Amino acid sequence: MTTSAADAPAPGPDHGPALLPAARSVRPGDGRLVLDASTALDAGPGTETVARVLRSELSAATGLPLLPPGPEGAATAVRLRIDPDAVDGEEGYRLSVGDREAVITAGSAAGVQHGTHTLRQLLGPAAYRRSPLPGARWELPAGEIEDGPRFAWRGFMLDVSRHFMPKDGVLRYLDLLAAHKLNVFHFHLTDDQGWRVEIKRHPRLTQEGAWRPRSRFGHRASPLWNEQPHGGYYTQDDIREIVAYAADRNITVVPEIDIPGHSQAAIAAYPELGNTDIADGNGIDVWTDWGISPRVLAPSEYTLRFYEDVLTELLELFPAEFVHLGGDECPRDQWKRSQAAQARVAELGLDGTESLQPWIIGHFSRWLAERGRRLIGWDEILEGGLDEGSAGLAPGAAVSSWRGYSGGVAAARAGHDVVMCPEQQVYFDHRQADGDEPFPIGYVRTLHDVYRFEPVPPELAGTDAERHVLGAQANLWTEVVHDRRRADYQAFPRLSAFAEVVWSQLPPPADRDTAAFDRRMEDHYARLDALGVEYRPPGGPHLWQRSVLPEGVEGSLGRPLEGEPPAR
Ligand code: ACM
């Protein structure tokens, strides 16, 4: 019998643990493969890195050496093979388990790696620990699994500006993404509240821009302040390590440097980047509050050259095709009051202050295109129009559609690639239940709501423009996500549901079987437990995961009203 793992009944002892994300097809066989100290790991050409990662993770968990096969051949083996003719799709794979060997065959190293994650899931939750439990047995159920992703862009964005995540936490998140077959890490490195990547040509960006003296505690309407200074940044070697660690797991790191708004930390470090001819354009600190700072970059030649320097270093660090330049939430008030900005509008022949943001983004989209890269930006980058031209976007520019689907629909119809991440659906800083959530900001989006998220909107489904939907990503903004524990709480288990949405061939949202998903999540919670992920339990937060206002303090740590504008 062949079933999709999404439709399969709750797994019995013969079928092994439930897979998450669900595989395309599962054909159970008879018997099982026992892995022991004599089991070899046989890496075919092109799979050496996959084998290295698998060995390091699985040997730690199982205590088995998983050595290359000896001259006489091992008793049992896990074999990794690249064979583009044998499997459909760039990232597809087949896992065949018999009683002597498990063979993962795929068209690429990425596909083989996805197969290794499936294999690990089949070994049970203890395969996610870093040291073996006493008496553990390592068995794989026999059978054949064929699988491959629905979308090429299966992403997760982490904001490390509002709250910094130290490097080891980022590496751990890359492991968690890989375990869920997610393949894009969008690294939101700069914002009003902190600059997090070392730039050698402009060292004050991190010397001064990477910390702030205090932070508002809770949503921006909260009455509380945390007086602990907050900061941190990644050195260029840290970034190289993160990018290489991700690449070893077939994850692409897309860096984001947000311009021309959300730039107050940079302006605090280099005041010349700001609109210095107006009163509130001077003496700026790294922002301690949340929301949208009115202090934006000056549209000057100095700013352009400065960010070209930044991007020159960034391109050396990040080999990804895409570089994210933000472009979102750029208030024009300072430009309206700045004579220098007005003079710039006239000099450039623009039709007003509104056009300065598209002009800056257009400049950098072409600058990146000249260097063989592509700009991606939030959907505000469409404000200058969709056409190529002096104030427009370079042809390869792509859009992260966050204010709902409409920006993505317009961009896709105009021939731009799109990543869907509507805030109403997949902003994971937003609360995941009504009621007693620790920081109840934004829309209520439960685990099941995320499971019913559909990246392709009806307007595009079945049209030629559908192919421009590269995929989707979930975004974790961190104003109220102070540390790794809180990040886990907000991201999980919703990221598990999201992973299935972007990987598996699910029916339309109304037909998705949330009860079957919940049954499979039971196996998956055990994996998350073994990994040490502090997810939100299905019944609500643990006592220690709640937040409360100190006694006698009036106000709210969050904003509990549905339908209000974005609440950060
Ligand atoms: C965004 O949420 N401002 C992209």
C-alpha cells in the first residue's frame, strides 16, 4: 500500500514514526534495518559533506561510529547516492530501507540531505539527542519513501536587531531549519535598534551601532523599561562560519540590510547618514523604543557610497544570489522638512519626496544586478512602480510580500519573483492563541491557522504568474522576543506546521486534515523535546513561559485587539 504520510493513519509500530513534513509517498516493507557498531556510512561522489554532517549528528546521538565501508564490506550500511536520472526534481529523494542497507538516492546533495533528515526521523526521537541514552536500539522500518518539496524557497526570517541572538543560537536555529527541510535563512541584521554585522570600512557601525542603553519591555505601548543595556554583533568570521554551516546543510543565508528607513542605528554611528539640516536629524542614539522611527537616511551621495561600501563587504561574506535591502516602512516626514532632501529631489528630477525611497532602492537594485546579484525587498519597494527604468527596479528584483498577498500578486503579474510572508498568516511574533499569551501582540495565529496557510493566493493559482511564487517564509520579529527561549516559544510548534505547508503536497486549506496533523505532531513534539526546543505546549504556556506586569503597574505588555495595524 502506498500512502502520502499526510493521509496515513497514526503510525503503528510497523510503520515507524510519523514524518514531518509529510512525505509524498510511503510504501511500508517487511522487517527492519538494525544499525549497530558495524554499520557503515557509504558516501557516493558528491555526498561527502552530507555524510560528514550526518555522521557528526548521528554518531553523537547513537554512539555508533558510522565509518566508511571497509574492503570486505560492512554487515549493514547507509548509502548516499546522487543520480539525477533516478529521482524527480532538484531536491527530491528516495529512501529505500531493506534489512541490509538503507539507500538514499537523489538528484543533488540537497536532496540526499533531505533524505538523511527523513532517516533520522525514522530512528525515533532519541536520534535528536547529543549523546545516546542507555540501552537504545537503532532501527529503521523497511520500506520505500519518495519525496520532494512543493516550493524552492522555504524560509525563516530571524530579526537579530531588536534582540541579538548570539552565534551559537543562530547555528542551533540552522539545525532546526534543516531538520524541517527548510532551506532559506533570512538574516535581518540591521534596524533602528541595532546593527549586527561587522563592516571593516565603517567600524563604528558595530562599535556604536550594536548596542543600546535600555529597551522598552513589551509592546511599544507598554509602560515598562528594561534598564539592562542590550547589544552584540557578529564578526566577519562569525558570519563566514554561519554561512558555511548553513551551506553544509543546504541552507542559503539571505542577509538583510534595511534601507532607507529602519536605519537609526547606522545614523547613530555615522550622523552624516542622517538628515542633518533639520533639528531632529542630529544627536541621534540607537533607538531604545519599538515602532517605526521617523529618522531615515539622507538621500545623499555620501549615503549611496557608504552603503556601496557596506554591500561590497557583504557580497564577500554572503554568496547568496539574493541580498535583502528592506525598503519597508520609510516615513517621508524628515525628507519633507530637509532642504537638502528637497534639493536632491529637484536635482534628480523626481516628482516629489515620495520618490526618494524608490530611487534609493532602484539604485541598489541596479548596483546589485551589475555584480550578478538580485535585490529582494519588502513590498514597499513596489512604490516606485514595477517597471524597469531610472527610478524602477532592476528586472531580477524580487519581493517579500508581507502586507498581505496583494504586493506579491502585483509583483508576480509584472514578472517579478515573490516570496509570500503575509503578516496576517506567518508573523511568528504575533500571538498564537487568544487569552493568556506571554506578549499578546498582533493577530491571533494558531498552529492550525499556520497549517492552513496557502502561499499561492487564488488570484495567481493556475495562471502563468504562479511560477513567480518562489515559496514562502515565516518571519520572527523580536521586539518582545528577548532571548532564545522566547524565540523557541514563538517559533514552535508553528514552524513545524509551516514546514509542512511549504514542503508537502497538501490539499487546499479548507481540506487540510488538522486532526491527522495533530497526531503526527505527537511524534514530532518528542523530537522537539529531544532537541531541547521550548515550544508552546498544545494546552498553553507553561507557568514559566507567561509574562505578567508587576503588581500595581497599569498597562499592557501586548496589544490584544484583532484587526489592528501591525503591533510592533
Ligand atoms: C515588516 O514587517 N516591516 C517587513
